[in-house]
Amino acid sequence: QVQLVESGGGLVQAGGSLRLSCTASGSGFSISAVAMGWYRQAPGNQRELVAAITYDGITSYRDSVKGRFTISKDNAKNTVYLQMNSLKPEDTAVYYCQGGDYRGAYWGQGTQVTVSS
């Protein structure tokens, strides 16, 4: 059984920062061998991809977070991070970690990020 567990969400004022973590465990799942992504979903909106990192460390971002968010990973800890700076109220959402291998796609339970104006 593969588990992805997010942490680090919370309430922050506009302009502030948060760092999300996603730790993978179970059944031989290694982030060093797969691509991982951070998604978010705001109320009434569809889930959207925020940032992704390939198995070899190539990163990509949606336009609205470029220059503010940074995705990274620590293969030894089997953990992916999302550093979020200069947060805006429109970044408010539940943030989910996602990864997959030949067995399928896995999602974390989500962590709430709320940015007050």
C-alpha cells in the first residue's frame, strides 16, 4: 500500500510564505524513480496542477505561480516539497501531492492553505 502524506498547510497573510511537504511510503514506491506533482483545488473549481518535478529533477510550474513557488525533493527522505512565497488570496485552496508508477496514481489527503488579504 502506497501512502502520500502532506503537511505544512495553514493560515497566512498575503505576502507570506509556507512550505508544504509530501512524504511517500509503502510498497517500494520511490520518488527517485517517478514524477511527482502538487495540485490544488479551490471551492467550486477544478483541481489544477501547480508544479511538477520529474524523476531526474526537471521542474515545471503553472504560469500564475512562476517565480513564487518552488518544487523540490529529497530522494533520501522520499519527500517532495513546495515552497510558496509571496502568497496571494487566490492561492487559497486544498493542496494535494500526487505521484504514480506502473501500478497507478496515488494522491495524498490534502492540506489546506488559506491566504488572508
